[in-house]
Amino acid sequence: MNRDRIVDEIPAGRGFAVRIARTTWRGKSRVDVRQVFEVRPGYPDTRQPTKKGVSLLLEDLPRLLAALRQIEAEAIEAGELLPEDYENAGVEPPPLRSNQPEPEVRR
């Protein structure tokens, strides 16, 4: 069974995006986070991968997620990441930790 699939692409401007994919390489399941570019600007279906990125073994995913959660918690605590950032991305914000202050509201 081929499990290779693109999970998401986050626009990065000027025809570039960051592609998050589940892949298989040399028989090992991997998580691939890679910059892609549009071969024909304005046509997202022409995106091709670049060498800029990382491919991690699936077994390393928990460590990556833990590191990202740490960065997220620090950004929320500093007021750099707000509930509307999650709304704009179409995802649910994480539950507040008991030691976290309520986030500020941007005006």
C-alpha cells in the first residue's frame, strides 16, 4: 500500500510554499517538510519540490511535535500567537494550560 500523500501546503509567498507530506523512502515511512515552488507562476498544480527541507523518520515525529508544541506555548505566552491566528488558519487553538494567562485581543 502506497502511503505517500501531501497533507498540507502552506503558502510562503512569491510562488513558494511549504509542503508537509507523508512519504516512503527506501522502505521507511517518513515525514517530509519541504519548500516547493510553482514552475508556472499562478498555477499551484505545477509545484515542484526543492532541496530545502527535511525528511524525518516517522518514529521521530513525536520529538518534532514536542518541539513545535514548546515553540507554540512560548509564542502564546508572549502574545505572539493569538486565537485569531488559529481561526485564520482554519484550525482549533490548543487548550489553555492552567498556568497560561488569557491571550490578549488584538485591536
